[in-house]
Amino acid sequence: MSAAFFAQRYAEARAGFLAAAQAAGLAVQSHPHPLSGQDGEELALDVVRDGPADAPALLLVSSACHGVEGFCGSGVQRALLADAAFRQHAHAAGVAVLYLHALNPWGFSWWRRTTHENVDLNRNFHDFSVPLPANPAYDELATAIVPDEWPSPAAEARLQAYAARHGEKALQAAISSGQHTRPQGLFFGGTAATWSQQTLRRVLQAHGQQAQRLGWIDLHTGLGPSGHGEKIFASRDDAAALARARAWWGADVTSIYDGSSTSAKLTGLMWLAAEQACPQARYTGIALEYGTVPWDEVMLALRADQWLANHPDVQGPQRQAIKQQLRDVFYTDTDAWKAQIVAQGLTAARQAVVGLARA
């Protein structure tokens, strides 16, 4: 059953991933994180390569860019490693598969979406030597997005008033597109490269510079209808790359650039690192974004969790409730949801192998 691939804690997920790699006869390269997990466990970005170093095509499958979303991504990765037919298909097609388990292991373990620097990893890929993008709409709403008190009816009223004036999509963009002025706010892109960014770039350089063709499936949760995996184009705004993505994964691949995605247009995207680290490779990628609960519930949980991070003195039932709420909005812990996630993940991976096998 698909549920067997999923875990309840980061340490369990990591142990399952390492065991799956061992069962498949594959070596693990671990990049230890400088901090420990909430249970005192070691944290790491664990990398497993299934295929030769000189393979002309390479598929990346990554989890936990956004920490707590790793419960889903880890399950898909374990299912792929256990799928002998998928592995044989990739080998026969000349496609190596690189599994990146827990890009942000600290957030995975501590049930946070951010890194230990409180940075959204998928807003952190900037050239920090030049001025960073401004987000005046976030600055306008910052004290309502993460108020000093929780809950705050006055903060809710301000956000609702903004949505009434500008629309729900404008509110979503204001909050989630990324910001660099509020280190204790939401969707903070940082002012320097995080540990996760630096480590990922080293992995890409080590494994991707021999490839002629590079694909990437980055696994996420929290947007869209429950159990549905939206295939969001994961690249710079490039028409040829978008056409390839739709040829591989279907015409329903969405894009933040043309407004077809449920996601707002973002800055500092992680996937930009693929072409930067591996400029010789033709790159094609998607974020596979699985829905859980409605967006307003996700946003409420994120805001509460950031308030809690800003008030570490808060303990007891309120802390426990906020942390459980955050995990639950990014991880639907039911067998039915997990089966949907695995089925779509396996299909997307098989489609990527077919696309990458084309010269």
C-alpha cells in the first residue's frame, strides 16, 4: 500500500529513505546540516543517484524545499525507489535519477516551512550583490500578516479589506510572492544564501555537469484541490522550455508567468540554479504541487506558525495546536490522499524519463 511509504516524523522518513536506497543497492551521499532536529536527531540532505555518472540525461526528484512539505515528497521518493519497473525503464532509457531527500531538513524536522534562517528556500535564489526585489504590498500589510498578538480580529479585518479593494489573487501575491525586508515575516527570501541553497548548488555541480539533458520534479504541497497534483512550470520564463514541459507532462502544465497557475508569480526561484550550475544541459522542470486544504486555511496556519516563531516563550496547548495545524495543512494523513500522491508522482516520473530519453 502507498501509505507504507509515508512517515510521521522526519527521522522516520529519513530512515525509510535510506533503507529504500540500501534495498535498491544504491549508495547515499549525505550532507549533514549544522543543527539538530526537534528529537535531537541528525539532519542532512541525503542524495542518492540511480544511474551512471556519465549518463547523458539526468532526472532530479527533490523533496522538502519547504520543510514540512517533505512528508509528501519523501513518500513519493521512497515509492519510486521501490518501483522496480520504473527503475528498469529509466536504466533502459539511459536516464539517471538523482533523489534529493530533504532540501530543507531542519524545516522538515521542526515542522516549519522555512529554513533555520527563517527563509523561504524558493525565494532565496538571488544575486545578493545587487538590489533585491521590493514588495511594497507586503510592507503595507506586514503587521496584519503577522500581528503582535494571535489571534487578532483587527489584523483579519485589514486583510479582508485589502482583498475587497484589490481581489483575493492580489492579496495572495502580496503575501506570498516573496519579500526581503521583514526577517520575522512570511515568505522572507533572505539577504544571503542559506545553507540549503549553498548545499543544493554543490550537489547540482557535482551531479549535473556531465548531463546533456536535465529534468527536475520538485515535490510540494499546500495549493489547489485536495489530492490533485498541479504541474507548475519550474524554470525561468522561457517559451521553449515551457513547450517541452507541456510535451512531457501534458498540456495542463501551468505557469506563473501567464497566470494559469494557482501560485502567484514568485521571485528568487530555486529552479534557476539548475541552468546556472549546469549551463551545458537543456533543462526542463516542474513543481508537482499537491493540494491539501483551502488556501485560506493554509495561510492562517502559516501566519500562526510565524507568530509562534516570533514568540518562543509561548508553550503548552497553544504551541502544540499551532504546530499540529501547520503539519496538517501540508500533509493530509489519510491512505486515500497518499495513494493519489504516489500514483501521480510515479506517472510524472515516468513521463519525465520518456521526455529525457529524446535526443
